[in-house]
Amino acid sequence: MRVPTYPASPEGLKSFIQDLLIAIRAKKDRKVAAFLHELIIPDHAAWFANVFGPEEGKKLSGQYERGLSDFKRNTRGYFEYVARRWI
């Protein structure tokens, strides 16, 4: 399942979050998973090395990798909580 492309702007982020919440409320699990996957840094090892340098980047990439499963679970739970209260 593909997620639409959103502008890199506050309005784009707002639209992304609204569409994610709509998918959660509609119980479209595959779509929700696709939205949440978009929040993950692609090729995070290279990104961290490029932004923070090879040594610090490697350390931060490892921390990111270790926290990824918690991120996925916690982020989904957070947005599900918000969706239940969103009018």
C-alpha cells in the first residue's frame, strides 16, 4: 500500500496526520502501517553517518535501530489514542 506524497511543510504534515487518523478510525490496518512506515528514516545508517560523521553516526544509528520496534508500537498506540479522541 502506498501513501500519498505530502509537501514538506507544516500544511503537508497536518494533512499527513489527518489522513493517518482517518485511516485509524476506519480500521484500515494496512494503510495505517504504510503511513507509520513513512515516519522511519530510510537507510538510517547512511543518514546518521552523513549528518553526524562516521563515528557518532554509527553509534546513533545503532541506538535508532534498537529503538525502532518500540517506536513502531508506541507511535501507533499514540495515534490510536489521538484518533479515539479526535472529532
